Amino acid sequence: MLNMQVINDLSIKIKEVMASSPLGDAEKNIHALIQGAFTKMELVSREEFDVQTEVLRNTREKLTLCEERLAELESSLKDK
């Protein structure tokens, strides 16, 4: 997977080439094209990935606690 620094470097180099060429207006089109391609690939930022990882970690902890509590309740029902 490409990291954001590689993507940013690629974008900067394309901008530099376009600014020095007669195709300066195409810069906006290329930027939009690249952004569209990344959107289609459903890439997420590192920050968003880290947030979702933390949400998943918290959810797993809650699920584990619920499973333990359910096992305790089932055990207490069997004892009666």
C-alpha cells in the first residue's frame, strides 16, 4: 500500500512538471484524476485507520466482557 508521503511526493512532482510546461491548466485535471483514483481504491488516511483500529479494540474488549458475563450467567442458571 502506498503511504501518504509517497502520494504527496508524487503530487508535488507532477505539479512541478505541469507548472513548467504549457499544460499548466492540466494540473487541476490531473490532481482531480489522481484523487478520483484514490477514492475508487477506497484508501483511508493513517489517522482514520488509527481511529478505526482504536474503535475496534474497544469493541473487542466490550465483547470479551459481555461473553464472560454471559458465561457467568449461564453457569449460575445451570447451578439452580
